[in-house]
Amino acid sequence: MSNRLRTSAVVLAAFVVSALIWGQAELLRGLAPRNLGSTAMAGRVSAIAVYEKEPRIFYVGSASGGLFKTLNGGLTLTAVFERESSISIGAVAVCQTNPDIVWVGTGEQTSRNSVAWGDGVYKSIDGGKTWAHMGLKDSRHIGDIYINPSKPDEVFVGALGHLWGPNEERGLYRTSDGGKTWERVLYVDDKTGVIDMAVDPKNPRNMLVAMWQRDRKPWTFISGGPGSGLYRSTDGGKTFKKVTKGMPEGPIGRMGIDYFYADPKVVIATIENKEGGFFRSTDGGESWTRMSRENPRPFYFSIPRQDPLDANRVYVPGVQMRFSEDQGKTFRNFRTTVHVDHHAMWIDPTDNNHMIIGQDGGVGLSRDRGDTWQHLDHIPVSQFYAIAFDFRRPYYVYGGLQDNGTWGAPTQTPRGGVAFFDWFMISGGDGFHVQVDPTDWATVYSESQGGAIGRSDLSDGSRRSIRPRAPQGERYRFNWSSPIVLSPHNPRTVYFGGNKLFRSVNRGDTWDVISPDLTTNDPDKQRPGEGSVTPENTGAERHCTIITISESPMRPGLIWVGTDDGLVHVTKDGGVTWDNVVNNVHGVPQNTWCSRVTASRYAEGRAYATFDGHRTDDYNMYVYVTEDYGQTWTKITNGLPQVGDCAYVIREGVNNPDLLYLGTEMGLHISLDKGTSWTKLTEGFPTVAVHDLEVHPRELDLVIGTHGRGIWILDVNGLEALSQEKLNEDVTLAKPQDIVLMGGLTGMGFEGDALWVSRNTQPGTRIWFYSKEAKEGNARITITNAGGETVGSLTANVEKGMNVAVWTPRGRTRIVPGDYRVTLQIGESSYTTSVKVHLPDKPY
């Protein structure tokens, strides 16, 4: 083929894909995602920035849910950074002489196994209303930011760098022109970056910078190495000198530092080292004295805080909040009534009674030096790993939360909406996979880390462990997040994944092993923490395990399994024999984490697989389909980001064989042509990691489990009606979602402004219709009862693509349970369907 022909072919292919994507965008019109929360248990808060002249103004940075701002001391918070290319927050800084200037560094710095990544730094000059990307895109994770209050165009950014591999764009960067240009003023190597930075509050020429060498793999985490160290500048960051006097010998890991506001000659630090702990300096950081061994789980915390007015009082946040009143010689636990695991802390420099802390459960405020606490239960940044639903009416949703157990909540309430008090806890630990018996809503399966599966009975609150027990001499391996799946053919049959596949036919009372070890069982990947200054072996790095299971809805015993070390197995005989088919998946690097495998409900040999390479520093998109039981695979990524995003979960439509939903680190994508092209959902939905997806087959709601912004509900009745066959028709009217008569109670009108509520969508329904072309004049929609009486009338524009009208029964005509006719009139043509009205289950 000539170069000219090749170029023409590429241009034509790009045009076709662009046209497909543009056409699909018209079909997503009108989709309205609804955020359900939870705010009862929020997610990890990674940064807090306060305008200290008016502490009522502060920002809360979440690990994977964006940035929130308050103007009233936390009474209300508004998302101000949620649609950018990445909304994982590593650092936030507000200019102390101009609160309209705010900088955000994306990519959180905790460096744990579930960490989200970013794409550099952003700047706002209007208090967070708008943002501009200012560079350092390949830094991935930002440790800290400092704005010089006397020269706001001078900004220092501590780039921590890639977590899962080496890269050059890391170290300390400075701009003197507000971010137009950058100069790297401190660099060690491609494995070491800035984790913390402290600037003398009285003299900004004095700076301390903590450099941290770290390396994470799916099977281990190594904190520390020769690159780590503490550096000091006395000329405003022009030159730096490594601090050695009083520093412990041997490899150093993570450090945290803080100046004493009243006397900056006093500086405190926590230092990860075999002889590490809590250190204190009385000469501005030039030399150090170890005061105690206090330094809880340093890789995850390391944010010591000096009381700004009391030289003797210091804080070391960790799992518990620890404090000392003798300059760090002895510590004791601080009484807190909010969540544990503290990652951010601010103390008012003029009023040390006023404190704000950020932890794995959100934000806590104290006005009396920590004697009492307020939990801000109105920040929707919960981090779900997996989700499920039941079949009550209205139905409930369930999910496993990072460090917050497994929770459930109704999707509608008689009070007019869902608030924090509607959520209830089912089981503890870190929450992961959850399943609900579709024939018995009271039976819920959930787990915490390392395979701790249990079965709960919601009718009486009881729970029992059903974890498979290994025979003597054998040890099973379970992932941090081990998959639980109920058979689509019999809900009493439960599948559970370890290094082998387990099956129970009696709800987990007993288990059968139905496979050999389906992983590589690589011994080199089963020694977590070796070489780390502080070895970690909490189960988060447990490797060579099954992480995804799917049984074919069409054929019992046809089971697919994917592993964290990159294998894909299939059995057609219930586990008697297994075939590893991953070598047939071309283009995926060996041992890449198989994030999801999904058996089709429409073709027996069809299955979908997604692979997630970010844990090996590979940020490419891998989505595949097979039609022949895994013998051949086709890549289906047209219209998806090819670099910078990773795929986590794929689901088929339940009524539409051409419909696919895909969850990635950066959002939700939808295809109406079996993956030939994809369109990202952007209207009303943040740039957030979608870790799980389920379609409720009765309501045709897409339930979206995000790791950063809670659970979302999306009415997809219209999409489920749009098969390729229907797209060729002039007009298609979708059957609306059933209506549930929830009653007229509101019950939340006098709770004040701090209450966050996800408003009911019931009683009501969305009437979707597709038009192949735009038409003049309005469409008229009428709803009539069994007697032919009109009980509802609507009008809507007729645009090319998807159209929607919302019917909320109200007025003098009484709506009772039963069937109603829906008629769509466009010009001389009419189309009919029906909608059913129900009473809710009692109690609900």
C-alpha cells in the first residue's frame, strides 16, 4: 500500500470513529446521574488548606473524589474541582494574601495499594470557580505545594513522582511567573520525590524538604532507600544542603516536618528508619535530636504537627491521634469521636483550640483543642470497591467501602430523599465485594480484607463467618479484595476466589474446591515488604490470587476466572477441566492484572475482559471480547483514552445486546454498538474512578460504584431500548421505569443547611424516546388510566437522538396502583407503551 493510501485509510478510520462517537453523544442526551452518597462514612481526605485570616474559608482535598470548598466553616461544602482530567488530590494551597489564588496538586501521596493518580498541577485565580492546568503532567503524585504570600507568583511544588515505577519528572519545582515556566531546584534520582515541605512562617527563605524513595508493585511495597533524605535551604530555594547532623544512620523512608509557628527555630519531624521516631530541632532544622520512637505506620501517615502556640505540645496523627505534652518524649492517645487513620491536620496559628483533621472517614472539626469533635457528614466522597442491590421495592443498594466496612441504603425514602442516617453498616473491616440473594433480601454476603467472608441476616442482625478453611498443611491465598459471586442459575450457589476457586451449594455452610491453583504461584511475588525500611504485610500486597469470577447466565458450569497476575481461565464443565486462554489475548503485557471478566448473557461463547496495567506503571487501555470461549480475542477500545486511563469493569445491557457499560479510573463510558465505539458520560458526572457497575434488571437503573464519590444511580431505560435494530427505526418509544407511590412526606425541611440529601426520583418516571432525525413542532405525551382518563400530559422537543420527558404524578387526578398507557404523538404518528404504578413494600 502506498503512503498516500495509508494516510487516506487512517484519515477515513478516524473520521468513521469520530462520527460514531458524535452520534453516540446524541444518544446519551438527557442522562441524569443521581449521587446517593454515602456521606455517613466519607472516604480518605488527603489535604486541607485554610485561609488563615478568615478560617471559615477552607478547602478539603479528597484522595479520589476532588476538591471541596466552604465559606462558612464547614457548615456547607461545594465541589469546586470535579471535572478536570484527574480529581485525585495530593496537595492544596491557598495564598494567604489573596484567597482567590488556589493551587491543587493531583495524585494523592499516601502511596497505598488503592492509590489514585493525577496529571500535574492546577491553578485558580477566582477562588476555585475555574481552573487552568499548569504543567508537571507526568509527576503523577504531588507531595506538597507552597505559595509565597509576599510574592504569589512564586510557587514551589513538591513532585513525588510515579508510585509504580521510575520517572524523571519528580523533585522540587519552582515557578516565579505563576506557573508559566518551571525550574527544578532539587532532584535526587528517578525513584525519589518530595513527600513534604515546610517553610519558616517568619522567614520564607528558610525551607526544609523531605525526599522519599519508594517503589510499589502489586505484590510488595518498599519504603525508603539511599535517595531519601532531608534537605535545607536558607536562600529561598536557590540552593539546598542535605541535613546529616543528628539524623539516624542507614536507609531512611518517609519523613514529615513542621515548624513551630511562635518560634521557627523549633522544628519537629517523624523519620522512618530502624532507629527512627519523633525528632526535634532547636536550630531551624540544621541538627536534630531523637525524642522518642513514636512514628506509627510511617509510609501511610507521617504528618507530625507542632502546636503553634505551645512549644511542649505536639501531635503525631496515625491510626489513632497521638499527642505529647513534653516536646515528644512521651505520647498518649487523643480522644476522638470521629474516624481513625489521620492523613491531614491543620491547627489555627492564632487559636490552638481550633483544629481540622482529615481521615479515612472524612473531616473532623474541634473548637476546644480536641476535647469534642464534629464529623462533617455532608461530603459525598466515599470510596466503594464493589456494589450490589436487592429486589425490594424501592430497592436497596449495598457496597464495600475503603476502611469503612460494608454498608447498605434505600434508594428512595418516605421522607423525600436519602441522607446519612438512612445508611446502615452490615459488616466491619475494609469493605469489598458484597452480594445479595435476589430471592431473599435479608441474606447478604460481604467480606473484609484477606478473604474474611461472612453471611449476614438483615432480618435479625446476625452474622457468621463462612470463610473456606484449608486442610492441614495447606494455606489458601486471598486477595485484599476477594471476589464473591452468586450463581445466576441458583442463588444458593456461591463462588469465592482465592488462589483456587471455591463453590458452595448451601450458602457458604460448606465449600468445595473446584479448581487447582489458577495463578502463576510465583514465590518471588509472595514476599511482601522485603527490603523496606518498615516492612508491610497487612494483606494489601497478597498476590497470585483470583480477583474476578463470572458464570455464564446461559449455561451453568461455564465459568470464567481472572487473576491479579494476569491469567484468564475458563471451564465448561463446572471446574472439572480448565483452560488458560490469556495467551490468546494479544497486545497485553504478560502478568497484567485482569481487572474483570464478564460472561455474556446473549452468546454462550462470548465474554469480555478488561486488564489494568497501572500497577506496573502501564497506563494503556485494554478491553477485549471473545466470541469463541477465549480462543480468539478482539480489542474494543475505539473512542476510549489510549493512554492515561485504565479499565476496571465492563457490563452488558440486560435488555439490549448491543449496549456495554465500561468503568475506568477516569469515569464511565457507554457503547451502543458492542464496543465498536465508546462515549464518555460527562453531563452531571465527575471524573472519578468507577470500580463496579450493575444494572438492576427490573428498574433498568445502572448502579455505579465509584471509588471517590459514592454510589450513583442512572436511569438507562432509554439506552436499554436502543438496539442497533431500533436505531434504524424512525422513532422508538422506551417503556418507562415503574412508578412507586412513596407518599407526600418530606420530613427534612427543618434540618438546617448542613444536611446532604439525595432527593427521591419517586414517585415519577422518565419517558424516553429516540428520533432518527430532528422534527418540527413538539411531541405530545399523554398518560391515561384503565378507564381512558388522562392523568398526565407532557410536551417535549424532538431532537435527533435521544429525548426525554419527566412525569411526576401530581394534581387532582388520583394515581392508584395499576397499569397506565403512555402515548407519544409526533405529527400524525403515534407510539404507545405502558407504565406500571406500585405501592412500596412495607416496611420500607
